[in-house]
Amino acid sequence: MSRDSVRIVGVLLWMCMWVCCYGDGEYLLYKDPKQTVSDRVADLFGRMTLEEKIGQMVQIDRSVATVNIMRDYFIGSVLSGGGSAPLPEASAQNWVDMINEYQKGALVSRLGIPMIYGIDAVHGHNNVYNATIFPHNVGLGATRDPDLVKRIGAATAVEVRATGIPYTFAPCIAVCRDPRWGRCYESYSEDHKVVEDMTDVILGLQGEPPSNYKHGVPFVGGRDKVAACAKHYVGDGGTTRGVNENNTVTDLHGLLSVHMPAYADAVYKGVSTVMVSYSSWNGEKMHANTELITGYLKGTLKFKGFVISDWQGVDKISTPPHTHYTASVRAAIQAGIDMVMVPFNFTEFVNDLTTLVKNNSIPVTRIDDAVRRILLVKFTMGLFENPLADYSFSSELGSQAHRDLAREAVRKSLVLLKNGNKTNPMLPLPRKTSKILVAGTHADNLGYQCGGWTITWQGFSGNKNTRGTTLLSAVKSAVDQSTEVVFRENPDAEFIKSNNFAYAIIAVGEPPYAETAGDSDKLTMLDPGPAIISSTCQAVKCVVVVISGRPLVMEPYVASIDALVAAWLPGTEGQGITDALFGDHGFSGKLPVTWFRNTEQLPMSYGDTHYDPLFAYGSGLETESVASIVARSTSASATNTKPCLYTVLVSATLCLFIFPSLSRL
């Protein structure tokens, strides 16, 4: 580039900055990126009317958002609820175009404050067609690998940014103490220490703050990162009988020692926002709990980001919901909630909050605190400099690199609970044999494999709603070309006996669900799962893969099963399962939750006096990969003095007999 070209570019950049910062001639400090964030917040805040402040506290669903509403009501945030998309099978470009339209409405308001768009990207960018779907949190907890989770956070962030979205309602850092809870798969573990370790996902989503960064202050480190949201504050995983949105009964010590530690870690790592739980603590709704929101989170933990309600969480302060809405608004805002996920009837919220402030029922200082926190996050993440998204990250959506990462996560999340016996292990399976059976309700169902919060709120059934690899497809890819793979979802005994299968792979588990729809007192697998196990495992050697968001009733069937694998909700990359089944990689996962014998034992967590599990917390057999076993055998042979050719040939033959898959190497 010539010197003249450099000068021209410099002049153009100066002119753009002048227009941005000066507008109609007045210098607007808050639009000047050279100023400190605190000064920009103070300058913008000083220019705002009460109406504009309250508008920033409103989050609405995209279904009610328009350019005019964004402009006229100064709306601070828009979201996509579970399954809310621009159109079926929407591309990254479709998402960007939709969100930019809403943003344009915000930018033409009097002060041009950009809105922040949020979405539930809780196991990858799970609302979006063709996105990489990672294992749900319970599976990631089984890996005990914070670095893996951080890498997943980074991959998720760039896929979310690919669709023009800068904010995700993740991670869920609940501590699930009862598998009857319908959100247990959103929890990394029953052990708060594991959950604390897994808050490293925040560093992947948002980026790592520099060493001199002040802890407790939100941090978002670039255009390929997103603002994160630790949820659901606090105690949502400890409700009585695991009933969703219900009451957690424990003393302050129990709350602080089990359910709170991960929030301290999240705040320390710079999480931008915290979402409040629907649940109650000892009868008091969390959405109205001043002691824990303002006192502990903002006070003791020194959290400087903003606190957001859950979907219609303010409505649910009263029973039935919305019956005393004005009083609920007052209670929630006074408790310390800064942004309200309304998400539909925003005019009622705006009018009620405005009236409450004007009649001094809510002090304006509380509104000021909320708005300063919201603006702090927006300035910190660079939203004022880059309010409109582009297509630059479109190719990252569902990229092969991200799918490879998800495949790694799947195989590391698998927990091997039974493997034949010490002298005759079932796994790894031979790739080369005459004929094998693949059976079960979950063997060829991508929706079941992904679980809830996938494409739609409650998930889906079948293989058409997004792109991925089912277990059946993965098996077909993994075995030798000469091996015949027969799939029968529910084979009868006569069919099995007449086919002379070498072995069977059976996949059973739960149908997809989310939140209250998943609450269950029975915790049984989907029918005809039990019958498939009984008929198949009596006739042929079998490995059973359980695809579920939590432990299920398995004790009646374990004796008949040769090998048992907990695969959790692995997501789109089913080849991660076959990587371990066929010995490309060893099993290494450990149970993140206790596997009960029967539901009468519940709740039961590690350390309880009545602890008598089928498989204890932390259980998980470890195996070596075939390559490692061969390498070790070869190394051992090499240590023998002058091994004869006959010994070497016999050893090689035995290896190929035990592990026929080596014939393909």
C-alpha cells in the first residue's frame, strides 16, 4: 500500500470516528472507544431518561420484537426461546439478517444503545440447524476434564457468533442431588467440586481475563467470544424429590457448601451475567430473595455483571403465576434482578415498573444500579463498536474441527460399568466377524441421542431435524467391510437365534425432554427397552449402551448384560461411542452421579449414611486402546533375551485372534 493510500485510509478512519463520536456536532464520550468503560458508562447513563433506563431492563422474545418496538421502547435485549428460529433449517446468514434487523431498531433510538441478543446454547448452539451438538453437561462431568470443557466453550462461542448472537444463557452450574429432577442432565455432577472445575467453560465462552483483571468484573475477550450466564442461582438442583422449580430445604451452611461454590468460581472467572432460579430456598422464591441476590451475590461475591430473571420468572413469584404481577415486579427488582426476561407482555412490565418508581415504591437508585450493570456488560463486550453482525464466522457452524472435538468429548464421557469378567472381557469388540446385531430404541435415532434442548425446547425424535451420526451409522463405519451389520430395533428371540450373530450392540434409554416434562419418579427406560435387553442378551453376547440424561433403573438387567456403558446424551457425534467400543480409544469416564439400585433409595448422594448404590459415584472401568495393548505386548516381548522367530509369530497371531480389528491396520 502506498503512502498516499495509507493517508487516505487514516483520514477515512478519523472521519468515521468523528461521525460516531460527534453525531450532530456534539461530542459523545460514550461512543468514543478510546475512553475507559467506566467513563463511557457514566456518560451514557447521565444522558438517559427513566423511560430509557427501564427499557434497558427489558428482554423480549423475538416473536414480539419489531424495529419500531426496539426503537420506541428502548428495548435492552431480545432472545430466542427454545426452538425459536427465523425459519425451519435456518442458515447462519438467516440468523444474522434477522438479528441485525432488530438491532437496527435499537440503533435508531435517541441514544442508539445496542440491544444484546441471547439464546440457550447449552450443549453447543443447540437451537440451530447443522450446529455441532456436544454432550450434555452430565456427560462432560464424567470426563473430569476442565480443559476439554473450556475448548467446547470456545467452539460453542464461535458457532453462536456465526449466527450473529453475542450472548448465551450458559453454563448451568446446578448441583443435581436427585436424578428425579428433569434438568439433571444440565448439571455436571452431584459433587460441587466437579461443577466448580467445569466452570472453566466460562473461560472458553468469554475468553480468559488477563492476569491483572479485577475479579468479579465481566470479561468478554473478542468478537469470537460471547457473554456467558451462570444459572440457575441458587439451589435449583436440590429441590425436594427433584421437583422442578420447587423448594430446596437446607440450612445456610448446606446452601453455601453444596450449591454456592460454583458461583464463586464463575464470578471469579469474570462471568458476565447470572440467571436466577425459579426454585425457592426454604419457602422463599429465589426471584424475590434480596438476601441472596443483592446481599450475597452482589455483596459478598462482589459480582459486577447483571442479574437476569428466568423466562416469566417474575410472573412465577406468585401462585398461580401472574396473579399479583405488580407486587411481583416490585419484589423482583427490589431483590436485585437487573434485567427481566418478560418475554411477551413487555408493556405491562414497563408500565408497572415506571409507576412503582414514580410513586417511590422502588427507589430510582435500584434502577440506576441495574442499568449501570447492563451498560457495563455491553461496553465490555464491544457491542457499541460492533453492534451489527456479519457473515465472517458462518463457516464455523458445524465445522469438522468442532465435530471432531465433540467426538473426543463423547468418547471421554463414556462410563464403562461392566465388561464381562477379568479373564474374559467383552470389550473391545472385534471389527471383523461374520455378522453382528445392532438393536434398541436409541440405536438409530439422532434426536434421542441428543436429548432435550436440541432444535426445539423438548428435543425431537428421528434423524431429519439436524445433521449428525447415529450409533448405527457409526457402527457401520467402524467395522470391517466384510462384517455384516443387521439392524432390528426390537428383534424377537427367534430372529436372533436364526441369525447366528457374533455379538449384539443394544442402545436403550430415555426419550428427549426438558425441564418439568422430565421430572420422573420411576426413572425407567423407554419401552420396549427392557424386553429388548432380555430377549437379546439371553441369546447372544451383548453390550448395552444406555443413552440417558441420568441413571435409570438397571439392576434387574445387569446380570444378563455382558458389557454396560453409560453414554449419557452424547449429541450428534455418535462415532465417539464406537471409538471406545472397538478399541480405538480406551474407556476413561467416571460416574458424575450415583447410580441407584431402586428409586426408593432417592435422594442418595455420595457420603450419605444410607449409601448403597448399584454403581458408586466415581465408578468407571478403564481400558486401554487396542494400539496401546499391542504396543505394550510388543515392548514386553522386546525385553526378553533373543526371542526366537517362532515366539514372535505366535504372539502376533494371538493378537490378531484376540483383536481382529488389527487386521485392518
